[in-house]
Amino acid sequence: MNKIVKNLFGFIFLIPLIFPFIYKIWFRPFGISFNLLEVFIGISFFSFAVFEIFGEEKEEEINSREIKIFLYGLYLLFVGIFVGIFYSENKKDAFGILKSWFIFPTIFGTLIYKFTNSRKKIEDLVFSFGFGAFLLGFISIFIGIFNSNFWLDGRLRGFFETPNYISLYLIPIYIFFSTMWIFINNKFFKNFSIYLSLFIFGIILLAKSRIGIFFLGTPFFIFLFDKIFQNKNSLKLFKKEIFFMLTAFIISIFSILLIWDKKRIESSDSVRIEIWKESVKMIQENPFFGIGISDFQNEFSKRTEDKINFPEYIIPNALHPHNLFFAFYLQTGILGLIGFSLMSISSITLLIKFLKQQNEKLHFLKINSKNNQKEIENIKFFNSIILSSLFSILSIIFYGIFDTTIWKNDLSLQISFLFSLSFVISLKWKMFDL
């Protein structure tokens, strides 16, 4: 019975990854807004708290410079958020952002780090992460066949406000699993990764996000870098992979050219550029504390309402700065921006450090022993996930140059998952029951 209960709570814990879009289902008990995604994270938190109290899960203390820097960054980020709430003119929405986009994702990430202690749990997390992307894409296409509201100007948007949100969520997952397909040896995950990557590839093409389509070609360069610079003698062994990667790259280039028309440049790109220009001015005028959380569109509107065409065409699209770093700077001030930067740098540094150490160990095992195949296989498995996490995090950061990644329920949950997965494998994998 105890095993059944734990398996049930384990499935509940995976629901945010499998059904990330359930934050669209919300309710207001006692006048406080909650969504279904938060409910399942809350259930997981209290259930794991019970396991902790009764000694069901144990954790060894780990000292790591990178995780200390990450925690300092997280602290600064939350200080910046509270500063942003203080300066916000709409404190109700600001507290809602704090709750939904930062507190609950942080809780979820903490639970992943604290209670992931085996390779099986890592596999469950990774599979759920990918399967959630498949469900989102499948539901969007299936309902879109019968419902024209799932399309906007010929672009698939699903149940999101714009097609760009599909791209914002799916691109990091596409980078994650296309990278995994390149590096992993596990047959199940290799097949799962290629089919999922191809499926997401098609969804992004239907969403017609130019930035998203641009990222579709990046696995080709990841593949070439590894095979040419790391495995010079093995390039000829990967004819099938080269064919798929090159085809994906060519299709992405042609797709960008097909949708890159003058009208869209004038409408979409000019809007984004004007929003960036005004964001820079806001930062120059508020260099320390920003303008407050949830105030961007109101502030933008006040500053530009007298400009020609702004109220009609630009202000409605200025929900956010269309840049990740502007978003952190303007809404959480310099402290929040520094905090997020420390979190990102510490995670990336740890991943690179781990990969370097494991590759040296792998090289040593291959040369000096023939009886460590299981250990070699485990190192390769975890290395593939670490590489996937690294490139996925980098894709979120670079995508953030052109749009506001992270600042949404499912997007913040995604980055929290990737950070936690990275720390779990890099710092705890030796403790796993392999």
C-alpha cells in the first residue's frame, strides 16, 4: 500500500511536466487566484514534506561553490522581485506574478533537487518533460483542425495568446531532445528523442515564428562541432544523422525565407524595435530599481500614447519588453538582473565543469579497464542529459535577446526544471542507486 501511495504521489509530481498548460485552468477561492498547475505542485510539496518528516527520503549535504553562487543569485532575484512589487502600481498583479512565476516554480525545482535520487527518477523526469511537449503540440493541432480560433493569420497558436508562445515553450525542449538524440546511447531515449524532435520541428513550422525557426537549425551545428572537433574519425559513421540534421537546417532556412516578407518586417519587427528603444529609455531613467513588476505596458502606454500609430499598433503588443534582460532589469531592478545572471552563470559553469571531469574519467576508463562497461554507460547517459540541459538553457538565454522568455507560468517552470536537473546530475549522481 505504501508503494502504491508513493507511486501515486510520484505521478502527481510529474503532472506539471506532462501537462504544463493546465495553468490555463484557474479558480479563485476566497478571492485568491490559483491555477491547476499550482495545485499539483502544492500537493507534491505537502506529500514530500510528509515523506521527509517520517524519514522516507534522505539527502546527503553537498558543498559546491556553484550551488552557493546560484543560491546567492536566487536570493538577489527575490529581493529584486520584492523591490519591483514595492514600486508596482498594480500590487495585486505583482503578487500574482511572484506567486505563479517565481515561488511555485522554485518550489518545484527544489523538490526535484531534493528528492531525485536514482537514474530511474531522472528517466521519468526527462520522459515527462518531452511527453508534455508532445501533448501540447498534439492538442494544438488536433483541436486546430476543427477550431479556427487555434490559428492566427495562418499561424498555429493553440490555446495561447499568440503563436510565439508555442515557440517560446517548445524550442528549449526541441534543443534538449535533438541534442540528446546526438549524444545518447540508450535505444529508447534515442528513438524517443528523434521522433519528438521531428514532431516539434513541424509544430514550430506551423507556428511560423521566425526566431523559433532559426533555432531549428542549431542542432546541425552542435552535431558537426562534436563529430568534427571531438570525434574526427567517426564522422563517416553518422551518415543518417548528418542527413537528418542537414535536412532540418535546409528546411529551417527556406522556411524563414518563405515567411520573411516586407509587410511582416514593417509590422512585427518595427514594433519590436520601438519597444526596445523605449525600454532602453526606461532603464536609463530608472537604473537601480526599474519601473515595478506588471507595470510595463501601462508605463509604455503613458510614454507613447501621443506618438503616431502607437496606440493602434504598438501599445497593444507591448505587454512585455520582448527581451529577457530588459524584463528583469525593468521589473526587478539591477538586483534582480544580477541575481538571474548569477543563477545562469553558475549553472552553465557547473555543467561545463562536470562534462570536463566526466570526459576525462571516461577516457581513463576506456584505456585502463575493460570491466567497467556499466559505469561507462552511466557516464555517457548522464553526460548526454547534461549536454542537453546546457544547450537548452543557452537556447532560453539567447532566445531571450529577441523575446521575453521565462516570464510566464510554464516558461518559468521550464527553466526551474532545467536548473534543478542540472544540479541533480552534476552534484548527486554518485549517490544514485544505479
